[in-house]
Amino acid sequence: MSPLTHFDAGGQAHMVDVGAKACSHRIAIASGRIGMLPATLALIEAGTAKKGDVLGVARIAGIQAAKKTSELIPLCHPLALTRVAIGFETADMRFQDAAGIVCTATVEARGPTGVEMEALTAVQVALLTIYDMCKAVDRGMSIHDVRVLEKHGGASGSFVAPA
């Protein structure tokens, strides 16, 4: 295992210097899911939630969150993202008798550091937006399994999470 890079020799947190690193095409894909009552999922799918187009608003929220990641995570570098794509799939969650939605975020940039944090942030905020827009009808929704599925580019190469 590599040493933690966000700590200096004295154990103090610091922002990693990426100035000497080569720029490369970076891609990260993250996903997560939100469990909900089947009736809540039906409202979302029918587009009849009181607050409007739940998935449309969640998509925009996820894209905005990816762009703002360095403002939310203290030691993240601000990056010029070249692509943020947010997708949703309905799913039978197979636990707690819940239906749900899986969110997948793909983030790309050309730069000296990866975009995993941007993809993870996009997923979390998109799922939180779904919760916010539907909490009036289902306060029992729960967010699960947020993780990086793939990462490509940079000196450490590619990572693909086991199934």
C-alpha cells in the first residue's frame, strides 16, 4: 500500500504538489444507489412528483457538484473538467423491500491529477437531490454503495472495481 499523500513528513495535512506531473486524459466512473418505496419510484418514473422532474434536477445537481468538488473537499485540486455525464437506472434493490435508482457519473479531464473525487461527489449530490425532492412522500429513503467503478489515466494506470 502506498503512503498517504495528503500528509507531509511532519504528519500535517497539505495539498499535494501536482505541478511536475504530466497532463493526461483522466476518466473516472462512480456509482451509487438510493432505495425507496415502490410508490416513490412510481412517482419519479411518472414525472408526477410535486417538485417536478426529479431525475432532470438531480442530473443538473450532479453536474454542478462535480464542477464544485474542490470547494467541498478541502485538499482537492480545482480541475477544468471536459465532460460530466450523469445517468440513472431504476432497479429492484433486493433489500428492505425497496425499489430504487442507481446513479452513475462519468467525469473526464485533461490534467495532472485524477477525477475520482469529482465522480463520487456528483453521484452523492445527485442522490441527495433525489432524496430532497421526494422526502415529503418517503423519509425512509437510503443511499448505498457509492464507489468508484473505474479510473483511467495518470501514472497509476487503470483501476476497475471487482464486480
